[in-house]
Amino acid sequence: MINKKYRFILISIGLILGIISCGGNPLDVDVSDVDVKLDFERFEQELGKAQSPEEMYTINEQLLEKGGELYEFYVYDILRTGKVTDDSIGHYLWYFVQDPVIKEVNTDLENLFGDFTEHEDRITDVFKHLKYHLPKAPIPQQIITYNSTFAMGVVSTETQVGIGLDMYLGESNRTVEKLGYPLYMKAKMHQDYLAVDVARSWLITHVLGAEASGDTFLSNMIYYGKLQYAVDALMPDLEDHIKIRYTFDEYDYALASEYNIWQYLMDMNWIYETDIKVKMRFFEEAPTTVGIDNSPGRIGQFMGWRIVRQYMEKNPEVTVEQLMNEQNEGKILKAYKPEDNG
């Protein structure tokens, strides 16, 4: 039998752990009562139903009525088969879906994404969290999937999100293996990143804008830090490496090297640098960040995320909406102390 004294200690420890766990992630909020309804349309499936060029004309008209601007963009800019109103569009789209490689890809899309329920639930949850944290931000009316011929992952318009599902077939897919994409890019062509890309695309288009407000290295770090923190808010239960589109090993290396990376940036005096070449090295997609051995690409984005996270941890009264509107970059940077996680 457990001594009453020790039983009391055990109960006390349990209560303390319970309190700690309850106060864990402040972004892990209850959105079950947030009302968000999204219309999901599967255009790759609709186009695949055509049995003849003549039938494709009818399907084209139906998809134009459903998808409007995004469908026009898909046909003209992604597929490059002409305008949706062209006299020959039905024949061009028929040739597209009958192409042997496209048929192979569509088969793989159906096998992997035929049941899209899990992704629909995840994407809906993303926008519930958006409505909770940023109530003034718009919510898309429609999510459209299609075969982009490996041209584009996610695109956002004023009211729609388009998803090229082929970009998430996985690096071991029979068609993906033959593509000329670099290996580091193929490694990210995984469905785990799908909802993250939806969140990032929508936030860039409708919340943060396409680029940082300033020209400095710091401006870009804070911009991407805000973006990543917003993703934190929209997907609080997702692993961190997925949120920033890293592999587990890439994220682990970046985290372990945080202190050294910061010291390198300070030694190079780059915090207020405006050289576009420097910014491209640290913020653009690449297999590694030049100058930092074995590091993943976009390490500047990662560092911005670490800076903004510390700012929010040290200022728990600041809301996500207030963070998005904060223009004082120095105020955010002042809260940062690089961590030695090695």
C-alpha cells in the first residue's frame, strides 16, 4: 500500500503536470464551433469522365461555370491548351486527358487522392483556425483540385484555392521519378505538405502580401517569421518540420545550429543588409544555404520563425492579429536570444 504522504506527493505532481499540459500551446484552441464551409471540386475527375471530344465541350462549359476565373487560369496558363472559349478547346482537352503519361498520372491521382476526405477535413480545420485568429481575413469559397502537369502546387485567387495534386504524389511515384526536378524538390512532393501549402498560399495572398514591406535582411526574416507563426496558428498540431517544408533531418539540423547561424549572420553584419543576392541565398528555395555547411535552404525563413516565436512567447498578451499588424521590426528582434540547441 502506498504511504499517504507519498500518495499526496504523487497526486500533487500529477496536478502540476496537468496544469502544465493544459497551459501548453496557446495556439491549440477549440474551433469546433467556428462555422466554415468549403466547396471542394475535383476537376481532374470531371475531365476524366469525358468519353469523346464532343462530350468534353459540355464538361468544359460545366467546369467554367463552376470554376470561373481559376478554371480559365488552369486551362490557359497551366495546361496552355488555349482559352476556355476557343472553338477547339474540347478537342485540346480531350487530347490532354488521352495522353498516355497524363492517363498514368490521373490513375495515380485517383489511387492516392480518390478519397479526399482526410485532406478536406484538414483544410477546413486550417480555415476554421484562420477565422478564429484573424476574423477579418477572407475565407475561400471553393477549393479546386486538378492535374497541373507538374507545373504548380497551390495557387490562391480572391475566392478560390487551386491545388495541383500531381505535385504531391511522392518522390517514389513512377512519373515523379522520371521528372527533371532536383532531388531536394522531389523530397517535398509529398501529401504531408499539401495543407501547409494551402495555408501559406492563402496567407501570402490575403494576409501578409507577396513580399516583405522593407528591403533589409531583417525585414525578410520578420516577414517569413510572421508567415510561419501564422501557419503555427492555423495548424497547431502539425510537426514543425512539415510546417516549414523541411524534412525531419533538415529541421533537426537547423534547430541544432540556430546559435551558430545567428553568430554567422552577426559576424557578416547582414541583419540590415539590402543586397538582393544575400537575400536570395537565405530566403529562396535551394538544396542548401550557401555559406552554412550542411544547412537546408531558406535558413533565413527558419531564423525569422525562431525570432517571431520568441517574441510571441515573451509577449503572451499579443494576439496573432496584432502580430500580423506589427510594423516595428526592432521591437520583435529585441525579444530574441538565439538558443544553443546543439
